[in-house]
Amino acid sequence: MKYKMLGNTDLRTAPIVFGGNVFGWTLDEKKSFKMLDELLEKGLTTIDTADVYSRWAEGNDGGESERIIGKWMKERGVRDKINLATKVGSSMQQGGDKDISRSHILKASEDSLKRLQTDYIDLYYTHWDDNKTPVEETLETYQQLIKEGKVRYIGASNLSPERLQASLDAAKNENLPKYEVFQPEYSLMERGKFEGKIRDICKENNLSVLSYFSLASGFLTGKYQNKEDIKGKEREMFLKDYFDERGKIVLKVIHEISNEHMVSEAAIALAWLIERPGITAPIASATKKSHLKAFFEAMDINLSEEQMQRLNNASAY
């Protein structure tokens, strides 16, 4: 497997990062352990989670994903084999305010370290911006955590172009830690949040880009064909807006190209991301061992220029 380096760090990742939002949500602890064992065996060792995962599941309070990953790493004795990424900034309370102030980050980081049963986080993200904390305050707090050995590198997710650029400028001008990775929502169904200013900033500043919702919450797997297929399911809130004419065209083209390569539709959607300008690796989740087959199909195939153009045209926005 060909690994990729992340920004100006010594962290490397497979061409696909595993999204840990499923742990404690669609996978219980026992099934999560089996999935994590499988990922380690196959070399997919960069795991992405967040302090709030999987808060939205009924009966959860947040932190379930971190707890499961932490317990698994402890029981298996594999902390040194995992590139561990988690995030700060969201509220543990439904509808609560975003917060990237010094006081919140210091408390949240300690809570994450306890749940993860580790002394350090490899990659710590600003999950969401509160749009009020000075970027210098946030970066100075990360600087303290780095000096204390609790965080190795930092990244950002969902920042506006203006706040991302301001953070990078502050890092350069005031000798503060620099975001090395950016995590935007990006897929064949959601292109506008990354393409344009954000992509330019990432390129100019050598930020690696790990896209999330890479399969549009499962829409691009072809599993769901209409709104009736998702009614009452956990993913309904994420998928309900995709069943329009554009969505139908995207699914049709993915299906055609998947037949041409004799691979899954999910593999085509991931392969498109792997080959897109500016993308280091997509983040994707799986709930069954069989689902991981699409990851390796995506890493093995090469889409032709003509196939890439068909996908670009179908997903034009």
C-alpha cells in the first residue's frame, strides 16, 4: 500500500482514512472491536474521531467513539500503531454553542485523553469555528498542549476561508503552531464547500486535505434509490436532500462506471476523490467487513480521464 504524508508532519496515512463516527452509533462495542481489528490487519491505521461522536445516537451523551477506540487500543496494546485524530469545538449538548476558547480546549482535551486512554493525540482538529474566539487564542492553547506532549500536530475542519487564512497568518507571524491538515465536507454531491478559496488556501500553504462525508452518508453507494428507502433510518437527516434530478444523474453515472470496472459503486465515488486535485485522502466509514472491499477497490483502480470527466459533469453544481 502506498502511504501519503500529512502536511509538514511525520504522520502518514493510507489513501483512505477510516471515519470513527460509526463506533458507538451504528456499531456497538463488540462490532467496533472487530472492525478496528480488521483495519489494523489491513493497514488502515489512521482513525478519525471527535469528542462528540456519537452523541446523536439515542441514549448517547457524546464521547462514545473515543471511549471505544481507547478501550480497544488499551486491550490490544496497539496505541503506537495508530495515527489517532480527534476534534474539539462542538458542544456535548444538542444545539449547544461551538467553542474554541482556551478554557474549553484545555478541558475538552483532557476529557478526550481520558476517554482514549492515551497520553497524546497525533492530530487534534478545530472541529467547528465559534467565529468569535481570536485565532491567536486558539493557536496559543494548542501550542501549550504541544509543549506538554499531549498533542503532536493540529488540523482544522469547517473553517471559513477567512478564518482559515487568518489562522495560518497568525501561525506564521507570531510563531504559533500551524494547521497541517484541513478537513472539509467533499464528495460528488457536495463540491462547493471545498472547491474554490479553501482549496487554493490549502494548496498555497501545503495543507493536506482529508475529506469527510466522502460517500455522502451512504447515498453514493447506490444502496438508497429513493426517499422511501431511508424513511425512519438513522441516516435520513443526512440523505433526504440528495434525491433530486442531479442526485439521480450522479448515481446513474457511478453505476455505469462501476460496471465498466466491475467494482462497487462506493469504490468509484472514493476513487474519484482520491484522484481529485488537492485531496490527500478521503475519510470513509464501514459497518461490515465486506464494506471494506470498496476501499481497496478504490485504491487499486485508475479512472480514465473520460470517466473522471463524466463524473465531473454529472456532479456539476
